[in-house]
Amino acid sequence: RERFGFGGRDVASWFPRHMAKGLRQMRLALRRADCLVERSHIPLSGRNPALLEALGIRPHVLVLNKMDLADPRRQPVSAGAGPACGQRWCHSQSDSPVPVSLQVVPMVARLVADGPRYHRAESSEHNILVIGVPNVGKSSFINSLRRLHLKKGKATAVGAEPGITKAVLSRIQVCEKPLMYLVDTPGLLPPKLGDVETGMKLALCGAIRDHLVGEDVMADYLLYTLNKQQQFGYMKRYGLGQACDHIEPLLKHVALTQGRTQKVKVLTGTGNVNMMMLNYPAAAYEFLQDFRAGRLGRVTLD
């Protein structure tokens, strides 16, 4: 397929109400912030322009997460993330010789030391606001810094689904020298996404709950993207002889080979009969989970 048909879908319903409240709280918290640390899974679509517009007057570090799952052939640079904007970026991957947790603290300390601290010039402590769209690992990032630099346990709740953090939390100390506090914030999507395709990419990375978008259309868009980028790891994963251009035969194959079936009650002339049928939603969910776990190969959506 040369193009993907989104069927006139409206993404307005993908923006939960607590996000507007969260943005107001973050504006208030910005007054005592010296630097912003932004987490993102995908370098372009994974960023919220509304956050940068509302909060972008401070030094800024962009942390690109899960780079070990990204396509190494695609350059992981986000628009506007450069020294001219007072921003720096670093990436997180499991096999990096220098973990991102070790990179961020000295980078933030240098940015804060080199930039104006406004009304906080007399204070020696560093206050950092951690921002990003939902489910990019902001809370996990804070907990990892705390474990590494203070040898302390987790201080903020984490989860595999978006929406675990719903309000701006109090300051959490993550380092002693320099004295550094991080503030966890709720993941925020733009009140109006630029286009449906951006929303679909965010959903594939778990920033939007699957049921709000629909696992079936997400799986279809994922297949379209993999074929467009000539990423055919799904053929090896599921034992396919050739690439699929449409999602139905792929889900049927996954359901058959992985035993994804469901019992359905059918009303007949002689009474109810239980029949076993292929569970296409379960097959779509497995396809999405295999992508998110990197089992279909290393893919960058932007």
C-alpha cells in the first residue's frame, strides 16, 4: 500500500481531562525549576509542542528512550534539539557503555551552571522538571537516578500503561553532589494532535491506551509501516513465506499458529452450540506486543 486510509478518525477523544489540569500544575512548578528533562520514545512525533511552548524557557535535555529498539539506520535527532535552542539530547539503551542515568546529572549540572537561574541564583540546589508524553518512563527514570546516585528505593509509582502519574508530585531527591531534586509530572498529549498519523505512532508506543484507538487499526497501521520501511522481521517471527499487505491474513496466521481462539455460543434451530473461533483481537494484541518488545526487529516510526 502506498497510503494508509485512516477512515476519517477523530483523535479528540484521545485527550483525557486530567492532562489539562496537569499542564496548569506544571506551569506553577516551573517557577522553581532550573532545567527541563524531556523523555521521548520517538524523536519527532513523541514530543508535545504545547509543553515546549509553555515550559521551554529553561535549559532543556531531551532523553531519547529505548534506542536499543530503534532502527540504527535512522538518525535519532529531533527537530529543534540543539545547542542553539539551549537544548541537549542523549539516548538510553541497554547495551550503552555509559548509561543515560550517568549522563544526565553532569549534563544538567553544566547547563544550569552556564545559564541564568533567574530568581534562584542564591540557591545551590538543582530543581529539575521531568516532562514528556504518557508512558515514556518518566517515573522509572527518576527511580533509576535515585538508585544510582543515592542507593535508595523507588520514590514514585510506575506502570506499563499511560496515566499512572496524574498530578505534579513533590520534589524527589536523586543526587547529593550536586544537590539535585526531580519533579515527576503527568504525561501530557497536545489538546489537539496535529494529525491522525502522529496519534497512531504515539499509540503504538503506548502513549495512548490501545482501546481508545482500537487494536485492529493499530495493528493494520503497524503492518503498513513495517512494509513501507521494508522491515520484514514479522515474516521470520511468525513463519510467513511472504510479506502481507493487509492485516487480516496476518492476524489469521498468528491466531492459528499461536492458538489464539475463543469459545463462541451460536444459536441454532436445535439450541445453543459452543464453537471455537479465531480470536482476532488477541492476535492483534500479540502483534503489537511483539513490536513493543523488539521481537519484530529494530524500528523507528519517524
